[in-house]
Amino acid sequence: MGVEIRESPVSDDEFEEMKGFVHDYLAASVESEEEGGRMRWYPWHSAEYRYNHILNVTELATEIAKQEGANVDVTRVAALFHDIAKLEADQDVHAEAGARVAREYLESRTDYPESFVQQVCDAVADHSFEGDLGDVPLETQCLMEADLLDKVGANGTALMLLRMGYEARTHMDANEMVGRVLERGEDAISRVRSETAESIAHQRIKRVRWFKEWLEGEVSDMEADSAVEFDA
């Protein structure tokens, strides 16, 4: 009797199970620490924020992988696990810790091919690599590009404005904060290698530039009004 070979080793139901595991793991990693875990004083480093970030990266990485001819299953599973240890491990070791969690999960749940498990774990372990993205396997590149892209555009702008509110900064500082998102976007463009990721980055930066132009005009008007009131 022959062995049935599936083109995709991960079914939709299995992927949904993985998502549930990642969500619950993040929640448990926060609950298990008396002081709330690493960097929990910023609300967007909560378990819910981290899970939403993971889903954003997974969606982006999957899109890039499909367009660039990468192994979609390796890419999307690695994206799902890439930050699973972010809330319980130090920043400089969270990638390796996440790879260990991914391996334990994949090896204990079903009989995924070892080559598949290894590729996923390698991508998770290497996603914080700061060198040239052309030096990593295509699946890892897709994950890293998606991770960069989630921090730019409208989403990155919203996070910066949330940070302003938490730090009790006024709307007068908004232009500066949005400028930081643009800087991140320019950095992302300088690092990404695929045409798909570069196209997404340019689209997102364009939106931020438009917003910044509108913001500059309105903040300038408010600054002028404030100066008149002060002089009066």
C-alpha cells in the first residue's frame, strides 16, 4: 500500500488549531508572571496586541510567499509562531525560544515531515536576523519582510498615536511621531528584497506621507491659533 502524500502538510483545521494554541500560550505567558511580563507597562505589548501582530504578519507573509514562489505552509506556520515567546523571553533570545516551542508543538500534534518542521523552526529562529535578507532562505525572507511591514503604514501610525496617549503627550507631538513611522518605512524599503514586499511598503508609506501632510497643515494652524491666544 502506498503512502498518501498531501501537497500541503497543514490542513485548514490544523492551522486554526495552531492559532488557538498561539493565542492561549501568549495569554498564559502573561498570567504566569506576577509583574505582568516583559514590557507589559506598554498596553500594545499585551497578549492581545502581540497576537494581533502575529496574525497581521501571518497574513502579509502568506501573501508575499504566494507571489514570490516560497513554500506557503512553511512561511505561514513560521509566521504564526515567530513571536510566541516574545512575552516570556528576553528580546535577544525570543526567536530561539519561539523555535523551541514551535518544534515541541509540531512534533507532538501530528506526523509532519521532519524537513517541514526543520524549515519552520529555522525561519522562526532566524526571523530577528539583522543582516541582508538576501542571505536567508526565501521563506524566512518572506516572514522577515512581513514583520517589517506590519510596523509601517496606517497600522504603524495608529500604534505611534496610541503611544502618545499613554505617555500623556499632546496632539502637537503627533507630527513627530508620524515622522518616526516614515523613518521605519524607509528602513523597511531599504531592507526588503522581494518585489511584492517592496510594492506593499511603497503603498503603505504613501498613505503615511499623505496623513503627515494633512497633519502638518492642521497642526500648523493650531500652533498659530495658540500663539495668538497666548499673546492676547
